[in-house]
Amino acid sequence: MTKLHDALRGILDEKELNLLPRGFKRLGHVAVAYLPPALAGKEKNIAEKIIELSGARTVAVLEGAIAGRFREPRLRIVAGDPNTETLHLENGCRFKLDAAKVMFSPGNVHERKRIVDMVAPRETITDLFAGIGQFSIPIAVHARPRRIHAIEINQIAHGYLSENVRINKVGNIINPILGDCTKVAPKGIADRVIMGIIHVTHLYLPLAMEALKAEGGVIHYHETSPSNLKFKRAIDRIVEAAAGRDVEIIGKRVVKRYSPGVDHVVVDAMIGRKVD
């Protein structure tokens, strides 16, 4: 963002320049930035420079964290093309989405690639919170799973999920399911369960255990955790939900800093045979 700082000298004073974000998210032709309230009067100037320097056609600002069961972003268009439907390219996959209507975090790109590398051939996978297919599509394109049951409750996101299945030509692998995962998730068939949301993920751990095959499998569990706890709370929650089944932690990492003192973490757990 040094170029942006330089381009805005003379338009922003030194105090305002110091408030500029380090970077912004890019979703296709849409650039999404967080600008503090102190820069509200200079949003247009900043957005126009982002367009000039980055080649983005649209600049939107975040007006709050993604929240709620439907994971809807809170964006406001500041400059450029008001159309926020775009095509985002990542890891050899194409994602059609509306950046103002559905959630997609480009900052999680390495996590999505990491999961692809862990999938074994012919697995059956359940993606409990599939969104527009951010985990399911790369797995289907780059790994060799037997079947992916991709579940999404948000009707708009599910529409894009279905479209992305078609665009990436993986309809023979991905089964897009519209509905509440607690009601529509297949039980007892998964070799691997992906739990790619945060904040409330622990509430769905019992469901993840039920989704696995009786002989067990892997879950990828995401949550936001106080930095001083790191992985402890996540692991404790997984062990409790396993209800006596063997648990082996096969991976754990910080995906990114979520907020001051809070990390977005993921724990990979091998869950053993179902206890009779």
C-alpha cells in the first residue's frame, strides 16, 4: 500500500495517511477496504486512487463484520461500477459471486489449498457450511473425492454454489444442498467433515460427529479463539463432542488474526470408531 500512501499525499494529511489500511481485499473486479470513521470525509478520494492503482472497477467499504446465520456482508459502494457481481479466480477455480450479498474471504486462500492437499482419493466429504463453494469447489477440481455434499442455508449463496459447480464442471462430484445443515446433512457417510465457519461452530460439533462414518474420519474445525488460549478451547470442545470416541489431533494452525487478542484457528482431528 506504499503506492497508495504516496498517491494520496497532498490529499490526506500525515495523520490521515497513518490511518490508511495496510491493504484491501480483492474479489474479482471489486476491491473491499476497511476505512476508519476518521477517514469518512476522504472515502471518495481514497477509492478513486485504489481504482487507479489496482485496476479494480468497484471499491466498497466494510461497515461491520460479517454476522448472522446467513453470513451476509455489510458493504457500501464508494466509487466505480455499482455492479458487485463478479468472477473471482483462485487456485485454478472460478467463483461467481456478489460481493455485497455473500461471504467470501480471500484471506483464507492458503487454508483452502491446504485442505485440498489433505484429501485422499475416493473420499466422501460433507461441507456443513458450503457458502459459494470456497472449500468444496477446489477439492472437487484438484483432489479426487467420490462425492461432496455441500450444504448452504443462504438461498443466494446456494444459488452461486450451484452456478460455481456448473462453471467448474464438477456436477458429477458436488451435491449442492439448500437447507439447515442440522436438518439436511447426511448422517454416517462422511470420511471428512468441513466446518468452515466461526463464532458458533462448536454448536455443530455433535452434528459433525454424526455425519462421519461409524468407523470414523477427519473433521476440520474452525473457531475464533482468544490468542492466549490458541488451540486449547477448540481441542477441548472436539474431545467433548466426540463423546468417548478416540481423538487424534493431526493438525492445528492459526488461519489469521481475527481482531486484537483473538485468532481464527483451525484444528484437524481424526475421530475414531463410533462408540456402541
